Amino acid sequence: MDIEPSFFETNPQAGAVGQPLDRVDGRAKVTGQAKYSAEYNQLPGLTHAVLKTSDVAKGRITGFDTSAALKQPGVLAILTHQNLPKLAKTPNDADGKKAIGAPMGFLPLTTDQIHYAGQPVAVVVADTLERAQHAAALLKVQYAAEKPLASYEDPKAELFDPEAVQDGKTKGHTVRGNPKAAFAAAPVQLTHKYDHAINHHNPMEPGATTAHWEAADRLTIYESTQGVSRTQKSVSTMLGLSAEQVRVVTKYLGGGFGCKGSAWPHTILTVQAARAVGRPVKLSLTRPQMFTSMGHREDQTQTLRLGATKDGKLTALIHEKTSTTSPWDNYAEPNSKIINLLYECPNFEASYQLARANVMTSTFMRAPGEAPGSFALECSMDDLAYELGIDPLEIRLRNYAEKDPSTGQAWSSKSLKQCYARGAELFGWSKRNPKAGATRDGRLLVGWGMATASYPVHNSQGTARARLYADGHAVVQAGATDLGTGTYTVMTQVAADALGLPVDKVRFELGDTKLPTAPNSGGSVAAGTVSSSVYMAVQDVWQKLIKAAVLDKKSPLYRAKPADVEVKQGRLQLKADPKKGEEFGALMKRAEIGDVEGNGQGRYGSGYEDAQAAANADPSKKDEAAHHSMHSFGAHFCEVKVDPELGTVRVTRWVSVHGAGRILNAKTARSQIIGGSIFGIGCALMESTFRDPNYSRYTNASLADYHIPVNADIPDMTVEFVEEHDPYINAMGVKGIGEISMVGVAAAVANAVFHATGKRVRSLPITPNKILETKAASA
Ligand code: MOS
């Protein structure tokens, strides 16, 4: 008996799951009824806070002149490090950081120290937003400024290996086989350096907090976050309250991409401001403040050495990464993980180093590690293909990993060959001219490139609740967040099928710490975890109703063994004789059961595999308990047209094919892959935040100057999924798709640019100046 019955078995027929259902929250969004975290304007006595931030990146605050600001009408408080109410714990405390949660390792307004430009130095609260803004402008802050460091590129920057710091000897290396010797002996040796600009997440909705103290020990926060529970834990820890005294609500989110995956200073500062003025306080970050308040993808350089045989088989991969971090944090995107497993290669080594600079800390951003790591690997694989005169798709097939090279484990499922084949067919890859710089459309150069995508199944678990009413409707709940990607919709579909109800009879609720705990919507775990939790909660409902039926004298199932009863499309029936049974509604009405509530825990990843193995324990099959390696895979195909005189690149065709387990909604899944691919195209061609090397300030902190793709930059995109059945990952067979969509995208574009121009640009973004400056390869 499986500990978690599988959706594959209980719902063999196609139902709502998989259908391209319109978003259930679509109407609320387009009519403005959907309430985002900065829209709780009816709270009694709501006040407004703005952050005063430092223009200086390093130094100390030597004084404030608050007199003019405090005289303004409507001003309620000016909080600084001199008068911020005391917190039980801050991330500055030795034991605080872990409890509060990375990456907030430093809380402003607790010291006179300035560590980065844009650091909040005061919170100004007034009865209207405009009055708060005006008072903040009048507030004068004096600094003793010092010369800051801006990045690892500064000659004064000190590089360190963060894993070596802990025990005094270098440990920050992953080594398999004998990579240095294998590289030295390789008939083909490629060594290339890849640079990556600073990227900012820039979700449409900025970070925003509305804090409402309902009593001295009871707080509700309407927060723009990817995880209500994580925010609850961070804030309650800092305040010294128990978790249930802090309620966090996020009904709608306007994107996150990782920057809303952690608690950040503005949230607790708003909570403190609300405590100080004794009224609800709303704070919404400005767009410029978004560049210094919620992390970014770090400036980084990678060196990849690739050794191969003359027939294109990899023999060694050696990867090094250097990036900038903040004065208090050691975060670095784990780029090497994907390089370690994407292709069969017996010898591998990775190391990384950091330099501290006066910057806000970097954090995870969509496909952290996989996106920049795949840029280096997939460009070098393209180089290898040209070097040997082998088709770029063929070179990948020659190095296809039949099992996970980094662990030796079998894959739980892998449909990459089908993705390659279908993508190539849709794109017309076989018609590609193998020669670079040889295809033209009028005066434009035409290039075709491709790359592989992969993203792991990160272990996760969560809970959900389902309440089924006798009249045939249901309310299903989990404290998940919907980033805008469709969580409301797909969970409605899962619940409807599991309950045997039409989707319009099911309401799915999320985004509240009062609901059962779900994981952060991050790491692409939400769909796989929450769908399993919902499914398991419904199984609990059925178990309770089966028990009621077998005890009910009037039921056709009276005195049956519960284990002999199954539920199909809402009908309780004997497995051996399905004609014997009844609808749940008939049973509930007759037995006067108004509603039944079930709870369930869903597991995603190796925890699910463990649970199944435990349930099926057979001592003679010990090996089956070994875990599978769990990943999604896919392939991108790109056409670009490059203006040889201007260096401008336009993406003119796009095909992505992914294998990601069961697809819960064909429409929202397609949208998510399109969104991720556009995100990747932005990273490839446009997105870059410039940090001034002298002042360590961002010079383009606005959406006018930080370019992201708009509709006119993007062609129609072709997105498909291959059918993939994975019984090892969770009860639903669902893998996440939020991040794989951008893995390999920058490389596919760069490879297409090379094919168009013969110029290899290894620095993101690929802007016109870089194309004009780069010499064409002689190959
Ligand atoms: Mo995502 S970068 O895991 O929120």
C-alpha cells in the first residue's frame, strides 16, 4: 500500500487537471478587485511611511537635523537608529541571522554604520504619503563618509573562499575524478571567461508592507512576499513574539522572481513604525529603492575549462567563479551544480571566491546558479561544436548523461532527447547552415542557436486542508502564495479532480498564515508541493467518508472493509464490485453530515520517495530505497537577426520544449515558460545594473534606464511540453516550471549571435557595443 496514493491511480481519466483553464482570479485582477499588499487602505487610521536612504555607501551617521521635517503638518514620527523601538533579536546578533533567515544579515537603524548606498537611515511617518515624502526631503542627515569598495574588480578588494573561512583550510571545492590531469591530457582544450552583469528582479509590484497592530501583542502584516510563513518566522523572531501572534497575509503578488523570497529590512521597519505611532502603517518601496532593498543577481565572472576528445566527448570540466558580496553575507549563486550534471563527464572540479564590497547583499534570482552556470557551459559546448565541425545538437547528444554524473544516481525521469527532437523539428534545425556568419536576410545577419535547460526538484513539504460540503461544493486551503503564475487556478483544478467536482464548485484559498503551512513559492517547489498537499487533504476527506459509509446501516457499503472501498469521481464504491456504492452527497445528506474536513501533507522530492519506500518496505529490495536524481530538462532554439553596422540583435524566432512531469494547466504553464524565456532574453540582451566604481551607487536604478524586454522586443514563441510520467517525485507527478524556463536562454541567444556574426560575446548582456568591439572568430 502506498503511503501516499498516487494521482496516477486514483484519477486515470482526464479531468480538469491539464486543461487550459482560464485563471480563476483573472476577473478579480482585471477589475481591480484583487487586493495587493499596499491596497489595504480601509484600515482605521492608516498612515504612510517612507524610507530616507543614504547616498553614501560607507561611513557613519554623525547627526540628524529633524527640526524642519518634524514641523510639517501631519508628520507623526521620524525613526532613526537613535529612537527605533528595541527588538528582541536582530540579524546583527550572533544568533539572530539564522533564526531570522538569510539573506537579511544586517538591519539598518540599529547602528550609525553605513554599509551600502540606499541603506535606510530613517523612516518618516505621516498621515498622507505626500506629507511623509515632503518631510523626508526636509530631513537632514550628516555623514562621515569613507571611500567604499564597489566590486571584486576593485584592486583593493580582498578575495576569499567562504567555505575555507570556517575551518581555516580550503573546502570550497567540488572535485570528481582527476580533472586537472584529464584537462592537461585532453586533445581539445577550451578555456574561456564569462562575465555577468548585475541583474535586478524588478517585479511589477514593488516590495510593500502594511503593518497593523491589533493589540499590543497581536500583529497583522499585509506583505508582498513569496512566503507568508517565512515572513511570519522572521518578524516574530525579531519582535520576540510567538509565531501565532503575527499573522501575515499575501492574497495577490505582482511577481517576485526571488527578491520576495526572504524577509528584508523594510518589513520590520514598517512594523516598528506602526508600533511607534500606534496606528497602521503602509510602506511601498519606490522603484529606485527596489534596486537597494531586496537583493539582486550578483556581478560575477566565471572561467570554464573544457577538455574533450576529437570526437567531441567531454573529458574534463573545471569551473571557477568570482563574485561580489555584501559586508555581512557570503551568498553566491551555485553556478557549478548544473555544470556538474548536464553532460556525461568523468572529471569535474568547481571552486569559487568572493570579495566584500559596500553593496546591498545579492540574493537568489530566478534559476539562481543554473541560469549563469548554463550560460558558461552552453556557450563552451557551442564552441566545442564549431571547433570540431559537429552540429551543436549532435555534440550534446554525444555527451548525453544517461544517469546523473554528479551522483551516479538514475534519473527519476528525463525526457531531454524527446525535447531536443521535438524542438529541432518545430524549429527546422536540420536546415541550419553549419557555417557561422554565412546566412543573410537582406543586410541583416541571421543566426540559429540552441541550448539545454535543466532545473532540480528541490525537496519540500507542506500541508493543506479540504472541506467538502454535502451540497457538493468545497473550500480547499493552503498557506501558499501565487506569484501571479496561476497557483489559485491549478490548485482549484487539482482539488476539483480529486473531489470529483466541477471546478466552479471549488474555491481555493491561499496567502495567509492562518491556513495550513505551505513552503515559500521559490525554488520551483510550489506546484509540486502544494498540489500534493491538496491531493492528500482530499484523500483524508474520503477516508473519513468511507468510515461513515461502512458504519451507516442505510449505506450500500454498510459493514464493508474500509480498505475494500474506493472513491471515483466522488462516488464511494466497492473495488471488487463498483456497482455497489453511492455518491458522497447522498451519504452525507442521509447521515446528516453537513461537511467533512480533511488535512494532508504533501511531499516533493526525495521525502516522497522515502515515504513510498517505507510503505512498501521489502528488506530484500534494499537498493530500491536509494534516491533518484530529480530534475526537469528542456531545450531552447533561437533565431536572431543582427544588424552588422549597428550591432543590434533581435530575437526573431523562439522554440522551447520541456519535460516537466505532469502539466497542471496547459495555458498557465505555457505562459510561465514564455515569461521565463523572455526573462532570459532580457538577461541575454538588455538587463544590466551599473554600479559606479567610485561611489558604489547604481547609476540606472529605474525602469527607464534598466532595460527589460517589452512586447516589441519579443516574437511569437512556440512552447511545448513532452509527455512525462514520473512516479518518484510526488503524489501528482508534477515538476516545477518556474525557473527551468530561463536556464540556457542566454546561451541560446549568444550561440545564435555567434552563428549570425562569427563573434563570440561572453559578457552579458550582449549589447551592440560588445558586438561591434568583438572580432569575428577565424573559424
Ligand atoms: Mo526563486 S529565485 O527560487 O524565488
